[in-house]
Amino acid sequence: MRKLRNPASVGLAGLVLIVSVACGGGPTTLPAAVSTPTCSNASAPHKAHVVVQHQSGVTTDRCVGFATDKEAAADLMAASGIDFKTQHFSFGDAACAIDGEPKSFDTCLPQGAPYWALWTATAGGPWQMAQTGFADVKLGDGDALGWRYTPQSETNPSPPPAAKK
């Protein structure tokens, strides 16, 4: 989500524009702000969130609209625009890289390295660590899919922040 700038930090370009307008130079009205959709496929009847928390703590939260009662996690990830790479294992599909973390990898889920822990939350409920592989996860209206890049040493991984509704 884009943060609004503090009016006190308009910067030199904004100050020049304000002074120019106030002194009679340049346009007398400011251009309208360009609005961005708050949810991809916003007109769809159902919505779910994808929350990705990097090891640094930086978090991305994307709303995704869909038409079916339940939507596959892979389809939600693809519609969210968040880049992800997976690999199939005996337990199911696992995330190797999400949103550029790690930047590169030779082995998915290398021993001793951080990994992408998968969480789900049903509409308004708390995060629950997924008990299945990524490919088996389906979400409904109001649900959330959460990823947290978790250090291998963390014995009780904490979930990502709650989805912004």
C-alpha cells in the first residue's frame, strides 16, 4: 500500500509549484491525483488477501478478487502480482522464493537456511500454520494467505501481520 507523504515534507519541487501558483505563474489548479485500485479484480464477488513478510520485517499486503467460491493459493499468488517460485516435494509444493527473497537459490529449502512459512486465516480469524503443501491450499471470501520468511532457528514461528481489510 502506498504511504501518503507528510505535507511538511513536500520537498523543493512541491515548494516551487506552490510558490509559482501563489505568485500567479503556472497553472492555477493542481492536477487530480491518479487513483490506484485497492484490490486486483476489484469487481469480483469474492476477495482474499496475500500477506508476505520478509525477514527484514518489510510486509506486502495485496487484495485479490476472484469469482469462484474457493480459489487456489497459486492462482491468488499469480493474480496478486507478487513474484514467487515453488518446487514440488513429497509433502506438496513449497515456496523457494517470494517477492525476490532470497535473491537467488540453487536448492529450495536448503538445510539451516530461512524458509517461507505458510499461514492461512479464515475470514476474520487468526493465522493458522498450514498443514498441507501450498498447492492444496484454497481460500474463500475474506480469507488470507500469509507467508513469512522464517529463520530455521525459530522453533515456534510467528505468523505475518494480519491482513489489512
